[in-house]
Amino acid sequence: MTFLSADDILSADDLTPVPVDVPEWGGTVLVRGMTGADRDQFEAAMLNDKLNGVSRDRALKNYRARLAAACLVDESGRRMFQGAAVERLGEKSAAALTRVVEVASRLSGLTDSDVEELTGN
């Protein structure tokens, strides 16, 4: 059995974007899984200062848009939505966002039980 070295791991291309057809938006988008640091930051937004889960309502506010924004990238691999644009993204079709979120969750290893744990439910 051969084991990976640190260089093998650090040079692995493990964030390859996946095309996702979103007919509600009239085309295809690129969705990339979150990095470990991105996911930590995403999850930290669901915690209070005591590292307890915030209320479910607060944690899930604009959840789909926040997750989609963390994973939607352009052809250069740069995030497409930040700041106020995330709020605007949340005003788009729930069906379209769900298409993106399902792929983003899978690529980021994010499960429903992870969200439940963070919200304390």
C-alpha cells in the first residue's frame, strides 16, 4: 500500500467545479465545493459568541443563498456573489437555489445533520 505525502495532498486538485443546469435561470452555472476554511467560516456564521447554535430561524435565514454564494464560481474559479449580492440571490427562485444547494452540499460534505447540530435542533 502506498500512502500520500503532504505534497501529494496539497497538490491534489480537489475543488473542481461541477456544471449544474438551472433552467429557471436559462443556463448552466459552475458549483464548487467549499474549502475547509470556507466551510469553517460558513458554519461560524451559525454560532453565537459562546459557540452555541443560534436560533434555527436566524441560522437558516437566507441559508440557501448563503450556501449557493459560497459555492457559485465563474470560469476563473472566483466567487460570483458576495456582500449585498447574496441577499439579492436569496430573492431568486427557491427551486433554482435548491438545485445549486444540493450540489454545493454534496461537494462540501455538508449534511442536514450538520445543520441540525449547528442550530441545536
